[in-house]
Amino acid sequence: MIIVGDNMDIKFKIDEFEGPLDLLLHLIKESKMDIFDIQIEEITKQYLAYIESQEKLNLEIASEYLVMASELLEIKSKMLLPRNEEELEIEEEDPREQLVSRLLEYEAYKEITKTLKAKEDDRRDIYTKMPENVNDYIENRNYLESGLNIEDLTNAFLKFLQRKEAAKPLKTKVTVKEISVSSRRRDIKKILKKEKKVSFFKLFPVVTKEYIVATFLAILEMAKNNELLIKQKDTFEDIVCEVPNGK
Amino acid sequence: MENKIAVLEGLLFVVGEDGLSLEQIMGILEINEEEAKELVKLLKKNYEDDSRGIRIDFLGNRFKLTTKKEHKEYYQKLLERSDSNVLSQAALETLAIIAYNEPVTRMQVDTLRGVASSQMIRKLVAKGFIKEAGRSDLLGRPILYETTNDFLDYFGLSTIDDLPDMRDFLEKEEEENEDTDLYRSKYIEEEA
């Protein structure tokens, strides 16, 4: 449960702080605490109250602030834990120690930015100028081997043009020859009329996928329609297609 | 020698804000380090005369010609100075942290600031105040950042050693504090 301190004066909005460390330092200074002896319970209360007040103002609270809130609560709970005698003998680290060193270091950087700011301001009182454009003074470097002249360059360019011409793809026409089952049927019929009997394999003179499929379908269709008989004497013997009897 | 002074003056004029390093002066004028230093000193002295409008400054590890501070009001009349064009508190904070810890990873900056800094770091890289400086051996080999000569110049610093001593800014506990090594506090290593 978070209790909002009624007496707390909210003077600063959250976006005026650079982060949770900045806010925490501000709260510590405001309540005139010794940074080396932070009253965690009090400062946690203030911190949470501040965050809540900002949420009430519908200001977005960056997740870093919430992480710090949970860290404060963790330290607070550690400090509340009763310690037995054994633990007291071992000199234990103050749960606040890490937070204190972080705050001190952050504070130091914050102080340094004031010095930097002053230096930035000072530096703005003096002016320098853009570097001169010295391109005009750079001597033309001759990268060509001696003995070369404009004609060589022209020839080289012409040769390049020729090569480019040669590299062009030749004009070709790509056509797809369509093979239909019915055309293959007609072909096979013709062959059978002439030969009466033909080896199955001889019906596939062209080995392309389309040709084989169309021919095979034609043979099956003709066999079904009784226009052709498929015979094989024995396993692995030649398959023979022939005109059925009486046709 | 006079002749070389004139050349040095011309060189400094040509390079403008880019400035010249001592090594460059030595190389171009074909003189040794001592002579180069002496030459710069002589020219510097020349400029000290009240009748001269420029001076030599050592900014960001380079010698540069700059105007004199005491004439600033005239320049400000000439150039409309926009005071809004200064770095934000967040930018200053991030720069300070990088300058005192360089080379550092973004994670280390985040930890010290207590807020995410990736956008700010990107901005500072774009402004040329910091640059990548290889990668850390930490897990994931994160990019390391360090400040540039432009950073030094912007704050009127000659070298990185001109930064004020960090220890002067650390609040000390009343009684003798044994843990004087707060400057490099251990959580950096633990959390990075």
C-alpha cells in the first residue's frame, strides 16, 4: 500500500529529472539526509509517493523509475530482517552500500557536467574557420604510363564497345512444342498399321518428359479401347504392342 | 626561421578548424620536435600583440588559429549566436561518463546513469563527439565507445588530461573513509 504524503510538495515534474538516480538525489537533498546514512524507509516512502503523484498527472513513468522503486523496497526489507547473533558477528555489508556508491558516483558526474557546461560556454566565445578548400592546389597526378596518348584511349574505348556488342545475347526464339495424347495416338496407329507389331520401347524415340508421358497415356488409352494389345512373354522380355486380332 | 614562421601561419590558416598536430608540423616543415615547438611558441608570441586579432590555441590535440576571447562581442554582433544550440543535460552527463571511463560499453553507461542511453549514444556518435573503439571482451562482444578530438575542442580542452579530476567531485564521508576506491566502484564489473 502506498501512502501519499500530504505534506509533500511536488515542485518538479518527472521529465525534469534525468533518471531515478537524479530523482533520488533530489529527494535526499530535499529532506536534508546524509547521503552516507540514508533513511531508507523514509526515502522509499517519498520516492513511491512521488511516482504515484506523477502517475496521477498522467505522466509516463519510464520503467527505470519502477526498477529503482523495487530496489528501494528490497533494501528496505533487508534492513528490516532481524539478524541473529551469528550473523551479527560476521560483518555484513550494509544493504544500502551499493546504492550509496551509485548515488555518489552519479552525483560526481552531475557535478562535472556543470564544469563542462562552463567550458562549453567559454569555448563558444572563440571562433575558428572552416578548412580551406585546397582541391585547386592539388597537382594533377598522371596515372597513365608514359607513351600513352588520346588515340590509345579512343582505341581502348572502341574495343570496349566491341566487347560489349559481342557480349550481347544472340537473338533466339524459344518455342514450346506441344505434344498431345491424341497426336501420339495417331502416330502409334500409323506405325501399327505399317508394322502390325512393334516393341514398346520403340514407341519412345524422343526422351523428353512431355513426350514420354503423352506416349504412355496414348498406349494405355488405346489398350483400353482395344485398339492395341500389350504382350510380354516372360518377365524382363521385350514388351510388344500389336494390332489386336480381327482389326 | 622567419620564413618557416610565415609558412606555419599559412598552414594554420589553410587547415582552419581541423588544426595541425605537432607531428604534422614536423613532417611538413621537415624540422624536429624541439624546433616545431619553438616555432609554434614564436608565432604564438607574435599573436599576443594587441594589434593582432587571432591567436594559436591547442584544442583537441591540434594547434588551431582562433579568434581572441576579448573580442567576442564583435563576433557575436556579426554572427547571430543561438544560445539554444548547446548540449542538453542528458548529453553532457553521457559525455562525462564516457570521457572518464573510456573506452566503455553502452551497458556501463546505462548502469552509471541509471537510464537507457542507446539513443543518446547514437546522437553523440552522429555529432562526432564519440566514436566506436573496438569491442569489449565481455559477453556478446559489445561495442566500446570513446571521446574524439572534436569533443575536446568543443569544451576547449587540449587533451583528455585537461578534464578536471573526478575525485574532486566525489562527496566524502565526514570521518576517514576506508573505501576510497569509489571511483571505480565494483558494481560496474558485476553488472556489466
